[in-house]
Amino acid sequence: MISYNSNLFLIFIIFTTILCLPSSTYGIPTKYSSIMGPNLDKLPTQDKTIEIFQLWMKEHGRVYKDLDEMAKKFDIFISNLKYITETNAKRKSSNGFLLGLTNFTDWSSEEFQERYLHNIDMPTDIDTMKVNDVHLSSCSAPSSLDWRSKGVVSDIKDQKNCGSCWAFSAVGAIEGINAITTGKLINLSEQELLDCDPISGGCNSGWVNKAFDWVIRNKGVALDNDYPYTAEKGVCKASQIPNSAISSINTYHHVEQSDQGLLCAVAKQPVSVCLYAPQDFHHYSSGIYDGPNCPVNSKDTNHCVLIVGYDSVDGQDYWIVKNQWGTSWGMEGYMHIKRNTNKKYGVCAINSWAYNPVKYNGRKPNISSILDQQ
């Protein structure tokens, strides 16, 4: 057990003024492994914790306004470090998930939840003119699929200090089906949805399906370069900024709430999903996440992401999930979530609220030709 005392920050400040570490130390995923073990499952000593905090601060460009803030954040960092090492020490499989030091390691669970994770009361007023449940009991899906390798997934983005996950999830799905249908991958504007969707709550959460409704009514979305992201809700400029010529969708489907239904949907395109993200989500580093802290048999959700594929390792099936918390989180912005479980709604309710936008553009998307691309 580490013993921290009132002189810790004096030691830290003195140590910081003389510390000079080469820049090559940073950006390497295993940079803490020599101190905490290869799986980051060993709680370091007091001196080593100070060293790790310094490494972490420099890596993420963290600067605090004063020593009081630094002391507060260091206490949170220590608490999270304990949680990370204790959780990793309980890992039962070499393919199981590991937690690590992300951009949020000095954030408390309450702070993280307030900024990023808002309970989403999924709407029940489904417009049957636009939404149909997709009941797919079987399909000829390949054994594994990664839409990133097909050139239909944009780079990892960062929603920053705004609860706009719903907009990123919706835009990611629209970018995917447009790339599949037109052969062109373009970055579309999350900010336009944030500003213009009158139903959703801006940075205080929203709904993917309502975002799709707005895009259909607006006949498309602007390019990200034309309507850039600001991480705060502003005045809608949809009438002033033209849509991308290929950004429209015709309708969307609510996917059947099952592993098989979701598999058949993802086999056709990247799919928007909302799920429940517990505390350990913001520390996720790698491996197959199986949701040990998620509610059982619940459809409650508080975060939306994009499924961009699926695969298996050593008999364990998983979804490939694209998040929007920057590349310093997870596996350069991605995570793996276990699939084919006995859970009614999947791990962390990932099967519950999946939507896939539909774009005909005068012809049906040629999915087979896309899948055959190497």
C-alpha cells in the first residue's frame, strides 16, 4: 500500500522543475509497463506514481491553473490508478480487456459522467413512414469484417467537452453508407446536427434516429470543412451553408435487438448504436470488453458509438467499435466489445438501439463489390 503525505506536492513541484525527459519517451503504449508491469496491474510506489503523473501530464499536454487544482487532480489520478491496477489484476483471459492511462485519468467518475455520459430516454414515437424494424434471422455474413479496410470509415474524431456522441454516431453511419453507395468517403458535419436538430439536446445528449430525421428533411448534411466542429451548440447555419452533394439518405431502420440481427446489419454497413458506458469505459485501453459493470438485461443507454466491423480471437467474438474520444483513448480511438453472449440485449445493451441509414441514390448499394475489395 502506498503512503501519501502532505509533502507529496512539494516533492512533486521540486522534482518537476529539474525533470527533463526525452520526447521519444511519449506516445509509446508500453511506456508505463516497466513501472506497473506489462498489463499495468501493479500499483507503483509513491515516487514512481509521481514519475508516472509527470509522464502522463506531458503526454497529454496537461497544465493546471494552480497548485490547488494540481493537488486535487493528482488525488483523482491516484484513485483512478488504483482502480486501473486492481481491475487489470483480476483479468482472467489474455484476450480480456485492460484499462490504462487515458486522457481522462485525472477526471473523477462524476466529472466524466456529467460531461460525456447522459442517460438517453430512447423515443417511442417511431415514425413508421421512415423507420422499420429489420428482422433478420439469417444472412450470408462473412466470418469477419472490418469496414475500415474498405475505405468507408473516417478518421477518429473528438467530441471534446460536449455530450454530442449522438451526432458523431449518426454522422459516422451516414458517412459509411454514402461511401458504400457513391464510392467516396467524405467527412460530414457533426456541428450542423448539434446546431440544427431541434429535438435533440445539443451537448446535453440527443437521439440518433431524430438526427436521421433531420438529415432526411434537410436533404443532406454539410461538409465538416464547411461547417466545422466547435464542441458547443450554436445558431443553426443550415440555410447559409450548402449540403454536400452526396450526403443525403432516404430512410433508416431500427435493427432487430439481437446479436444475429446486428450482425446482419453490420455485414451491410457501419451501424450506429447506443449503449450503456460504465465507469471503466473511460479507462479502457485494449482487449475484448465484456461489460462487467453494466446493468443486466437492461436497455438503458448513456452513450452512442459506431460499429465498424466484427471478428473473433481464440473463439471469442467481438464487435469493432469506433468511439469519438480522440486517439489517446482505447486502441487509437477504437475498442472491442464482446458479441454472441447470453445477454438479452448484448453487452451493455449494445443490441438495443442500433440504426442503419439507407441510401438508394437511384440504385441499391452494391455491398458485394465493396466486400470483395482488398
